[in-house]
Amino acid sequence: MKLSAALLSSLLVGALARATPQKATSLPLVESKKLQRVLLRSNLLGHAQALTEHAKLSNGTRAFGTKGHNATVAYIKQKLDATGYYDTELQTLDYVLSEGTANFTAVVRGEQKNFDTEWLLYGPAGTAEGKLVVVNDIGCVQVCLFWLSGLAPSYWL
């Protein structure tokens, strides 16, 4: 949670530093040391919890283009706008995002097994089928051999 609070603090300070003051002649620029003195840890924790909730909208991520990202951007913009100190605007960015589901099934000791797996965000879509083989000197050779030999504990399979 400390990391999330630090991240939020960095995001807000970065956003504040990059936003354009509404009245450049009458409002002072944000000074990092002064800002740090008025930030409350309890408020940072609340913001970090809000960002965690945003990530839950997209399977634990706030990667750009996801619902979690869009909720986070809207949240930060709303907080900046609420200060009355900055004019903020959203800019568009064209990108390709792919989301989906994944599954991994293998035949182990003559029996088909389904394994937990995760979708690789921005990964290509499609189906792959083939034999699983051990390749020496690449990856976890000992663990793979142990697993494929059928000697792995049952909770691994």
C-alpha cells in the first residue's frame, strides 16, 4: 500500500506540475516541498484505495485503454478540476488494445488437465496447438523435467 500511495503522490505531483495554471499572473507555481508538507498520509491512502478499485474494473490492471485506466484518468482529472487551480483537458491517443481470455490444457499421464492461466494484455488472438517438449538450457529445465516426468507433487498438477 505504501508503494501505491507513493505512486499516487508522484502522479498527482507530476500532473500538478504539468497542468497550466488558470491565472498565471496571480497564482504561484506548485512548490514540491510545500506540497509535501500539506499532503496527509490518510488522504494518500484513500486515493490509493480508489486506484485499486479502478484496477478491479480490468482484472487488476490500469494499463492504458482499459476500464481501469480510463477510470483513473477521470478520477485524477476530477480531483485537479476540483481545486479550481488548473484548466485541464484530456488528449486522445490512438492505440490498439486487445483483451481476452486464455486457457491451457495438456495431457498429463494420459489424462487431460486444465491449468490456470492469464491472458497476456496486448497479446495476439488465436489458437495454438502442439506438443510440449523440454528444451535444454532454456527456462526451468529441472522443474520442467520434474513436472513432465510425473514426479511432481499432485498439487502442482
